[in-house]
Amino acid sequence: MITLTEIAAAKIKILLAEKKETGIRAGVQGGGCSGFTYQLKFDNKKDTDREIHCRGIKLYIDPKSYLYLMGTEIDFIDELNQSGFKFINPNAKRTCGC
């Protein structure tokens, strides 16, 4: 299962209120120094997507990304040095330091 923290869900709800999209799309894309980069964008469901409901948010995930994101938690960080969504994936063998 792919989950959102309470803080991430609250931030997404605020941002979705201003959009015409119905949920968010989480995915992975080839590239980056550790093999994949994570993506998160506002979107609508496509025919082949898996739809997950978490804390009142609809998450859309394509079949390929779903395999890599299983067990991932999406959090929102708002600190002095960084702000944004963070993917916490227990299946990742290594991460990028950049």
C-alpha cells in the first residue's frame, strides 16, 4: 500500500482546492544517480491507473510505478532548509545525496 502522512494529505487538500484535477499522480521515472526519480503531480485518473484512497485523497499510480512504490509513505516537509513532498520508500536500496 502507498500512504500519505496527515501533514502531506492536509497540504494536498489545500492545493487541490485550487485545481481542476481530481487527485494526485505518484510515479517513478528512470534517471537520477540512484536509478529513479520520484514524481508527484495533480492529475485525473487514466484507464490503466490503480486508484488508492488515503486520508480523503485519490492517488493515481500507473502499473509500472506501482511496483516500485509499494510500501512508500509520502510526507510533506516544511523546514528552514527544505520544503516539499518527500517519498519514504523502504524498498529503495540507495538514495541520491544531491
